Amino acid sequence: MPANLTPQYLKAEEAYRRASTPEEELQCLQEMLRELPKHKGTDKLQAELKAKISRVKKELQSGRAGKRRAGLRIPRQGAGRVVLLGGPNAGKSQFLASVTRATPTVAEYPFTTREPAPGMMPFEDIQIQVIDTPPITRDVLDPNLLGLIRGADLVLLMVDLGSDEGPEQAQEVIDRLEETKTRLARDSYLDENDVGLSYTRTFSVPNKIDLPEASDRLEILHEFFPWDFPEYVISATQQTGVTELKEAIFRALDVVRVYTKEPGQKKPDLDRPYTLRRGGTLLDVAELIHKDLAKNLKGAKVWGSHVHDGTMVKGDYVLHDKDIVEIHA
Ligand SMILES: Nc1nc2c(ncn2[C@@H]2O[C@H](COP(=O)(O)OP(=O)(O)OP(=O)(O)O)[C@@H](O)[C@H]2O)c(=O)[nH]1
Ligand SMILES: [Mg+2]
């Protein structure tokens, strides 16, 4: 029986996936339970939600929340979250080391990385969170990775072109995840007919193209592994293709940058843009700055590509990349 989930429920689940503290998680779960249509088709889900709620409550009461999950609960930071996945030795940690200031261990033996670890990748004037993970194989999948994948804006599936097994090992990652409710796809979405089934947008990233036999293996990959993820071939050590990949990551996040200007000041603050999903409004920016600002918002003057300089707009104005706003409350 289809669950007929409402848009409000899906919104709460989306927020739950992005929650970075137990308090936030609890709030979202309670919202999900409230919004869940109550009928036979959702009995099981109701029970699951109630169980999760009591688990998080216990966690919060006993003060164990932080400890049990230390290292696993990685707070969201920056304009978006990218999770690196792949088989052993694909070069996940090397990629993190190449594009951020993080210093993970990179080594030629497999299973070097034991726990997810984040870094911040600068792109133009913003920062994007990149998370390195332990490898996934047919036999090994750290269940903590599932939450990270579900909450990611984008997954980079790294393929090892330095080994004949590389393409098959990447296929194993896809297959292993197919056995769970957390899967990889061309686009991110929740399956409305199968509660809990979640797809995360994925790029295929064949790595180590600097090596002599890499192009042959790339041909094999194309011939025998016809995934339909967009592909970006790179060398993490030589940085080949990395600029193109970073640009594609930024485009995939689908965010717009907004700069603020104080009333009376001539120049906007161009150093620290606010970022929000494309389609976001002036009210959303006000909320990012301060809850009270959103409450008292009167409107704003906008400078940007889609308006005449200094046009007065209201809270429902949809922002464009690089808009400058002077907010009045
Ligand atoms: N030639 C070449 N070697 C690379 C490249 N990227 C990574 N390597 C090497 O491949 C090996 C594995 O790299 P890691 O970054 O540790 O791989 P990983 O995917 O993090 O491995 P696990 O943590 O075990 O899953 C190391 O010896 C790296 O130096 C590359 O672009 N070119
Ligand atoms: Mg590693």
C-alpha cells in the first residue's frame, strides 16, 4: 500500500537527513511522526519513528549522545556536503588531501582509512565540505556511512585506474548499497512509494589517469560498466581534471551566493557570501543572518544581474547568484 506521504512529511525527513545534532534529530523525528498519514500502510513506519524517537531521547538524557557518536557526527559546514566513496586504494584520501587542508593518511595498502573525516574545499569565494570515508567492499560496509550518504548533496564514486580490479571494486560499492535503502543515482530523491528509500546524486570519478595503463582501464570501464553517472576523470596527485571536477561540484550543489551591504555603506561585504539553494528567497537569507531579522523583515534593496540597481523587493524575492542585498527591518 503506498504511504501517500505529504510534502510536509518529506520536508521533515529531508531536514532529518541533514540534522547535525541529536536535538535537531529529535525535533525532525517528532515533526515526521506528526506529519505522517496514519493508516495501515504506515503502521511499520510509525513504529520505527517512535522507536527512533525514544532512542534519541534516551541518548540525550544519559548524555551519551556526544560520546557514542564522537567522530561520526560530522556537523554540516559550508555551502554543501560532498561524500567520497570507493573501494580500497581508489585515492579517496589523496583527493581530500589535494583539495582541502586536511591531512588524512594516504597509503598504498588497502583499508587505510578507518573513519569518515571532513575537510573544507575552497571554491572561488565559498567553502564546500568534503568527507573522506573508509572503503566499501562486497563484505565491508560501515553502517554509519549510510546516514552520511543520505545527507550528502553529492557523492563522488572514485574508481581506481591504477589496478585491473578498480572498475569491479567500484561496481561492488554500487551493488553493496543496492542491498540497502541508501542508493546512488543520477539525481537525489526520496522514493515516495517505498518509505525510507533514498537516492543520492553521484558523479563517477576515475582516478590515477597519470598512470601508464590507466587509459586502457578507462576503456574497459566504459565498455563493461555502463553506469549513467556523469564522469570526471582525474589524477588526484597530478591535479589533472580537478578544476573541471570542482566546477561541476559547485554547479551540482545548485546554490546561489548572496552578499550583504549595510544601509548607508557604499561597499558590500564581498568576503563572506551567504549561500542558499537556488530558488531561495530574501526571507531565507534574513533567516540565515538572524531569526529576529526574518521576523522584522520589511524588504531589501537589491543590486544584481536580474534587477535594476537598488530595486526595492519584498521577502518573497527569489535571489540570483551574486546578488547584493541591503536588508531593511
Ligand atoms: N599515480 C597515482 N597514485 C595515486 C593517485 N591518487 C592516489 N594514489 C595512490 O594510491 C594509493 C591509495 O591512495 P589513498 O588515497 O590512500 O586511497 P584510499 O581510497 O583513501 O584508500 P583506503 O583508505 O584504503 O580506502 C596511495 O599509494 C596513493 O599515493 C593518483 O592520482 N595517481
Ligand atoms: Mg583512505
